[in-house]
Amino acid sequence: MTPEELHTEFEEAVERINAHTEPFPADFLLRLYAYYKKATNDYGRPSSRKPIINAFKTNALFQVQDISEDEAKQEYIKLVNNYFLYRK
């Protein structure tokens, strides 16, 4: 897959998540958050009003620190595809 194709597929996965109206499981959201931040090279600090949520987000980011942006895009796409394939 070319970098352009990967980026297009990633953007489509992001749109799919943003268009979904039902709530997502918290652990799924944290993984999406971490892969999205890594894939988009956005290293800003978590900005929740609740310190515990910031701690979970920081931990999620820490767990993906050693992967590349392209790997993060691939993982994000896999997460989204698996979620919509296997959800009930």
C-alpha cells in the first residue's frame, strides 16, 4: 500500500468513527485515541477536565510511543474494521 493509499484509508476510518452515533467501549476509545494522536503526529497533552481520564490517555500514548506514524495508521484502520465487523 502506498503512503497515499494508507492516508486515504486512515481518513476513511476516522470519518467512519466520527459518523458513528452509538457509544464506544472505553478501552476501544483509548486505543483509537493513542493511534490517532501518533498517526497525526499530535503530541499535545490530554485535555480532559478529569485527571483520571488524562492519566488513562497519557498511558495509552505511552504504549504507542515506539511505533511509526504509518504503523499507527495501520493499527487504527485495523481497530475500526474489526470493531464494525464484530460488534453486536
